[in-house]
Amino acid sequence: MIKSLMAMRSVRGYAFVAWLNSQHYVLGGGNRCVWYNTAKGSLRGVSIGNKLFAIGGGNGIESLTDVEMLTLDIGRWICTRSMLQRRFVAGAVELNGILYASEGFDGSDYLK
């Protein structure tokens, strides 16, 4: 069954929704006129424990290797070790406490 939640304050595309501690988090994206926080879209988000990870994406110019971590204990984003390859619209998952990112687009080729 689908349950309607509170509407967002503005339209947002190219974002990713992650679930952490019974809360939805909307990461990145924009509405073609306004980009939220950093201009980053088509990223992926994964939660592990009490942390939320924002992975890859793009800024309209290039695909990114960025991996950022939100720790709820301190309430701010921290840059972590970057991925070895740029990944735009990648797949991401947590398995047994380990974060995996796969496939995506590196700016010139689709990764396998």
C-alpha cells in the first residue's frame, strides 16, 4: 500500500531519496532553475547504521567521484574517500555494512 507523505516545498528532479532512522532524506537535484545545496544531481544515497552516504552524481559539467557522509550525531556532511571512477546514475547498495557502487556513466562511457 502506498501512503502519501507531506509534499516537498518545491518541485525537484534528478534527486535521490534515502531512508534513515524512519525518515526520508532527499539528496541533490533541482528544478532546472534552482539546484539544492551543491549543484549535484543523479547521485545515489545509501544508509549504513546512523550514517547516510551520498555517492557520485554529476554537476552538469562532469560526472563525480565524490562520496560524502552525513553523521546524524554531529549533523553535518563530511567528505570521505572518493570512488576510483566517476559515476553518474550509478547503482548503490549496502551489504553487510559495506557500501557498493556499480555501473553508471563516467562522462564518456557506460560502466559495467
